[in-house]
Amino acid sequence: MVETVGRHVEDLADRLLELRRLVHQQPELSWHELRTTALVTDVLTDAGVSVTPLPGTGAVADLGDPDPRVRVALRADLDALPLEEATGLPFASRTQGVCHACGHDVHTVGVLGAGLALKAVEDELVRRQIGVRLLFQPAEETIPGGAHAVMEHGGLDGVDRLLAVHCDPSIDVGTVGLRVGPITAASDSVHVALTGRGGHTSRPHLTQDLTYALGKVVTEVPAVLSRRLDPRDGATLVWGMVRSGSAPNIIPTRAECTGTLRILDAEAWHSTGPLIEEIVRSVVAPYGVGAEVTYVKGVPPVDNDNDAVVALSRAAMTLLGPHAVVPTKQSMGGEDLGWYLTQVPGAMARLGTRTPGGQTHELHQGDLVVDERAVVVAAQVLAGSVLTSVGPDGLV
């Protein structure tokens, strides 16, 4: 049965590549994935799959047994990033300043292909009392992400296991990286705004010199944090935006920085927010400036369930060969799939996208190129893992 859905995916290969190129050409930012949602909906509806739109963007689709003993969900994320594409591909982004630099176009069409292949064996799914839910989630790249919207609108209702893939340009196409336990880190947003009396740079003693104080925040808050947390928690605070002033001879009245706090340990993640605010206030206290700290919980670590990893592994090795599964380490990247896995067991596999012997690209860069064979691999592994998830007595 696993081999059968694998063959159905192979039969769809040309169409899936065409769909992926179409999605890649029309990238859309978080909460604005209108065309991508419409494309997914149209393809599934034409195949006879029941699709329920989510408010705004995104969709949920169901197939297989409508009243199953086991329901397995497959999740894709639809949104792109605010980056200019620099690949030179003939199907490069046609939207200025927006591109699929994280591989969500591959995830989307991978789940779409898995759904089409499973629809082709729907009679067998019904006979085995297996339900399949396809989650096409908006806004994975924002904090808070679209996972909350999916859950609030019943996306996980009746789901027994959730599976997903994420592009990994550091491993070769045709392989998937798997590990039991946390595979990503928690990721939160930290914004610090300083306010105070400005003035002329010739008289800093008559001001509160916000730019100098901001420099202390940028350098000392991460340093102090490293001494207040257990090193084994794997916490790192990195600033992505620092802004202060508008001219070389003016001390401004407002300065700000925004960054991301990433933590490997889930338990430490729950208690770090108040600590960040405490450290910021202690760092700026000598300068007499006002400090407002906005700390937004982003995502918990994606914590892979052992049995779900086994199901993905069995599907990958059956369809791709005995060497298709490679070990992988926990990364500092964040993924809002982690929120789903606080509610239902499941796992995420790292999907190899590097051409063997080729260049290793970086995610979230405008020159990201993936080996297109990864689209078919994603569909095969996801479709196959639905079947390897279910035995005669339920989930296996």
C-alpha cells in the first residue's frame, strides 16, 4: 500500500513540479496568501476533496474515512518572506521584494501531492478506517504565527497524529533528517524602546544619550543573559534591527532594537520573559532613560514523538531506499509546528533539498535554490507515512 501511493506520486510528478513553480512565482506574505490558498483549494476540489477555507487565508481539507478510528494530519505553510529573489530561475518570483526563501512552496505542493495520491486510494483508506486532514496554514513566518488560527478553528479536532516536512539545504535530495525529541528551538520576539531627553551631541551631559544607552542594551543584555541562564538551556539573543537617531550631531529622544531569543530547552523557555525585562532595566538604569520591553512568545520547540518518527522513517526507507534517513541535530531555528505538537503527537522531518555534490544554500536568503526532486520526495514521504502510522489496532 505504501508503494502504491508512492507510484501515484510519481505519476503526478510533472504536475507537481508545474504547481510548485506556479506557487514559487506568486509568493505572498503572511496573512495575504490569497492566490496560494485559491490554487490549493481549486486543485483539491477538482480532485473531489472536501475543502474548508479558514478565515482570511489558509484552508483545511479532509479525505478518507469521514468517521475514522485514526486521523492523521499533514501540515504545510503557505507564506513567503519579504526578500528580493536572486536566483535567476526562469520561474523566479514575479512579486518585487517577496520570495519563497524558506521553501514553503515545496512544503505546500508536497502536502498537496500527498493529498492527491491518497485520494487515489481513498477506498482503501475508508476500508482501513483512516482519515486524512490536510492543513494549509497561513503565516508561519510571523510571531504569533498562523498555527493559532488553525487550532482556534478546529484544525486539530479529531487528529491523532500530525506530520510535516521542512526544507533543509544542508542534506541531499532523496534523504530526510530525523531525530526523536526536540528538533528546533523555541523562538521569541524581543523589542526594546528607550525614551529620554535628547539634545546636541556637544552637550551629552544635558541629555540622557539614548544612543549610548541603546549600545549598552545591544551588547550587555545578551552578555548578562548568558550568566543568568544555565548554559545547557542553549539560549541566545541576537538583535536583527537597531535604530537610533537621524543625524550625526543630534542625540535622539527615542531609540529601539528588535531581536530574537532562541532557547533549546522548553522548560527554560517558559520563565525567560520576565528575566529579559529585569536585565534591560538594570542595564539602562545608570543612564536615567525610560525603557519599554515588549516580549512576545513565539513558538515552543518542535518536539518529535518517537512513534511518529518511526512512521516517517519507515515510509522514507520503503519508498526511497534503506539509506534515505539520516540523523539530524536540534537546530536554533523556530517553527510554529511546535504549537500543534503541544496538543497532538507528531513529528517534522528535514527534507533534503541539496543536489548531491552541489552548492549548500542557506534558508532565508534570496539566492536559495532547491533541487526540485524534493517536491516529489516530500509528497511520497508524507503520503506513505499516513499509511505507516496506522496498524490493525490503531496508531503504530
